[in-house]
Amino acid sequence: MAQGEKPYRVYRGGRVKGRVPTLPKPERAPARDGDRKPLRFLGPGPKKQAPTTKGPPNWRRRLLIGLVLLFVLLVVWLVASYLALRSGAKDANKRLAPSAKAALVPQSGLILSHPSVTLLLGTDHSSRIRERSGFRRSDSMMLLRTDPGKGRLNYLSLPRDLRVNVPGHGFDKINSAFQIGGASLAIRTVRGFTDVEVNHVVVVDFDAFTKVIDKVGGVTVNVPAPILSNKFDCPYATQARCDRWQGWRFAKGKQHMDGRRARVYSRIRENKLDPRETDITRGERQQEVIQALLSRMTSPSVLVKLPFIGDDIMRPLTMDLSAGQLIQLALVKKRSGHELHCRLGGTPSGFGGGYLVADEETRRTIAAFMGESAPQPPLPGSAFGSGCL
């Protein structure tokens, strides 16, 4: 390379070999008459946007979002319901004496899959009857047996005047056991008389029980026959009006009852329209109210309100059942296809005091309650006889 010669060439204008690039026709400036200026580039023109059209709604996505929200709400509701129920159940467990828990036979397996027996004790602490010397006695006694394998619930009412051996205190009415030694002695007395192992106990304060029925919106009871009761718990304020009052009336057939009326119905001991009714019939009415309440408490309308009333439902109860066991019991009740209602009875004794002495059908009725034999109805014409319906 000669000195001073550059390694590249400098072009100063001039044409390049090959065709001169031109713009497409739409971008070429139109020539005007007399205009001899060279063509100029106008640049790319504005692009036309395609019209936007909304497609059909994505229902699959919307449905998925709705299902997710529903699932979240369901989980929140379940947690809130369980916490409310657990809080009330813990308080009810604290109210049960340790001696009563020790008298129970431990549950074998889950209530949801294994048979269990629960003793229900109803006590009435109403201010109207506090003057009675025996107001601490259990106003009603009932055994409830669940049999998930057969899908059956069995009820067995024990009349409070039944003459039994109260451990350590000799023979007395069965309901005196609760007055003497509380739930512990009542459990041992029932077990000694029936030979049935009791796994759980629930003590219900019937005075507060009415509030629970009101909380769940009342119960529906099928009254088998018209009733005109004896005078008790007069609904009027003046004595003159109570003297003219004839008693509580209940028509035959299904009727919706609030808490107060359901409590009155379960406490009727005398029906002026049917002198054949006895305290045994009263136990049957109590079974009807308890059964109606259990059905109501497992209904969808009450389950929706459970986070708000779960604690209130537990207030009238003293028991050993946990929140999980209560849920299992409700599921067994919901799934049960058969219900057997049995009662123990007897014959009026000659000892005085209104005792009932167990009859010959007692053992057979207990066996039917336990699912060990076929149920038999009370003997015809027996107002106090044992049997199953």
C-alpha cells in the first residue's frame, strides 16, 4: 500500500449499481402537474386496527371461581360451628362431677361406628317448684342406645316412681338417686337395676331447656290424642283468673310448639280427657319432645345458625360428651332409619308412697332395648305395663 493511501474508499455521491429502491404504491406520494421534484418517502401510514368484539363469557372460569368461594365459606362455617360447639361442650364437661365420670363405662370405639348407651336425666329447677322438698330429684330418666350398624335409635323410659335398690341407701324411688348422690349415684342405680352399661350421661335442666327450643325455632310434636291437663304453671298473673282456668289444652295432631309449651307438654301427669293416662304416658311425651328436638337440631335451618347458637345450646346441659362425640351422635341420628320406643313399668305397690314394682315384662323390654330380642308391646289393658312401641 502506498504511503498516505487509506484502507477504504470514499464515495462522494453517484449512483450505485442495481435498481433504485422504491416505495410501494400506497405509500408513494401522488405526482402533481408541473411538479418535477423527486419522489419523497412519506413513511408508513397509520395502521387500521381490527374492530374489537367481545367473545362469549367464560362460564367455566366463573363457575370455578364460584365453587372456590363456596368451598372457602363452607370451611369457615365448619370451623366457626365447631369452635362454638366445642366452647359450650367444654363448659358442660366442667359442670359434671368427677365421680359421675368415674361411674361411666368407657365407650368402645367411636359413636359413629359402635353401639353406645347414654343416660338422659331431666331436672326441673323452675322457681315455681323450688318450695318442693324434692325439687332436686330427676324429673325424668331415659336411656338412649345408638346402633349405627343397624341404623337404629332405641329409647327406654324409666318411670320416676319405680321402686329400685339405691346403692348404699336401700329401696326407694329411682329418681331419688339423683337427689341423694347426684349423677354418679343415678348412673350406678340405673346400671344395677337394668344391667345395662352406661357410656355417657347428659343432665338437662328443663327450665333452661325451653330457651334451647326457642333458639332453634321451636319443635313439631305429633300429639296422639286431645289433652286437658291438671292445673300447674298457670299462665295468668292473677289468682282469680287462675281459679277460672281449667288447665292446659292440646289438640290432636301435629303442632309447632315453642319452648314453654313443649316443656308444659312434657310435664303433664294427668289428662282429664283420658283417665287411663299415667306417669308412664308422661314419659312417652318426654320421648316425643326429645326426639323432636334432636330432629330439629340436625335440620339444615339450625345447622346454618350453629356458629351463632352453638354455645347457647350447651348451657342447659351437664355432660361428659365432647364436641366431636356430639357431632357423631347427630350424624347417627340423621342416618338412623328406625326408632324403637320402649318403657319400663310395673304394678302399684301396697307399701304406700306411690311406688311401682317392676313387672314380669321388665327384663324382656330391656332385652328388646338392647337389640337382643324382638320388641313386644305392653300387655293389653295395662296402664303401667312394660313394653315397646
